[in-house]
Amino acid sequence: METLSKTGRSILIINPNTTVSMTNALRPLADSLDFHTTHFAYFTAPSGVPSINNEDDATVSAKACLPALIEKLDDYNGFLVCCYSEHPLVSQLRNEIAAAGLSDKAVTGIFEASIATCLQSINQTSAFGIVSTGKQWEGILHAAVSNLLGSEAPNRYAGTRTTGLNADELHETPKEQVDRRMKDATKHLLSQGKVEAVCLGCAGMAGMDETVREACVEALGKKEGSRIKIVDGVVSGVVYLEGALRSGL
């Protein structure tokens, strides 16, 4: 059990799958933000699935995590669900917090946080897109973005392009192959036109922003490629929670 700070804010970063190495890969992202008065703790699903590769996996993972997380509601100020999807755990935690009367708590997921960051960072005539893992996510994330933005065909969403590698395979496949697939997906996305931001559409892509940046420069040239905003959902989620908690929600 990690010791919580008694003086500052505390945020629980939740990996809803059972793969501890994926949880550990999230630590440098939070640490890089230098929020010295905020304590970060980490949670890995006690059971469920090693990698969330579709909506059924997300449902299984939420069921496995929720009972343990309910017991931690009093221990943390903020909760970040690190699965790039319309993960049911986000709304479930919000409902549990509301039912407990804990109005000073904040919850978000990396999917929601990254899109909010994009919409605040690009021109209204421009679009964002997502680079994700297995091909099944193209349809799943299109539906999730449509639900979030309230439109079946949101004109600020350029779509999702995928690597063909599931989250666990990102760390089991040779780096050269992962980099090539990430770059191919990014370049395909950029070819849609007016894309000003690219979301890393998987918590397992932590630290892969530089590969996406290289693809942007290769596709668009140094000047234009350097202007593309690359959005990590974990970073976006931590920044959102920090801001919400500092402002008292």
C-alpha cells in the first residue's frame, strides 16, 4: 500500500487491466509534470484481462476493478482511468462518488481528457485524429467520439487509424516493427487533411510520442510536421484532474 501525502492532493492512476508493466509505464508520464504537491498512486486490476482489446474486455475489466476501487474512494481526491475507450469504469466511479456524497472528488478517463485537450488546442476549422492499436478500435472509437461530441459525423474528427497490434503486443513486438506501424498509421491519418492534433489512442503507447512526431515530420516536412500537436491521454488526464482539484472542482 502506497503512503499518501497528508498535505497535498492525491490522484489514483488506474490501469484497468492486469499487466503490471503497463502500469509502471505510466509512472514517468505523471512524474514528468512536476506537480510536487500532488501525490500519485497506481492501481492495477486485481483480475480480469491482461489487455483491453474491445468493449467486452472493457466491461470485464470494470467489473473486476470497481469493488476494490469503491474501498479507495475516501483515500484519493482524483481518479484517472487509463484505458483509451469509452470505458464504463469512468461513469461507474462518478456514480459511486455521487452516491457517497463525495462532491470534492474528480474522475476522468484518458479518452475524454485527450479529446478535450485537442478541442482546446486546435482551430475550429481543423481536426484531430487518433492513432490506436488493433483495427477493431477504428469503429469502437468512432462511436465513442460520436457519443462524446453528440454527432454521428463530427467534422472536427478525422478518424482513427490503427497499427494492427493490440496493447500487449506493443511491448512484445520488436521496436523497429512497432515504430514502422505507428508511423504508417500516423501518415495515413495525416493524409485526411486539416489534421492539427494526433491522440495516442492507447495507454500502452506511453512514451511513443516521439515516433509519431517523426512520422509527422516525414509526412509534412519539418516546419508543418513540428506544428502537429501530439496528445497523450495520461498527461491530459493528470493535467485536467490537477486543475479541477486546485480550483475546487
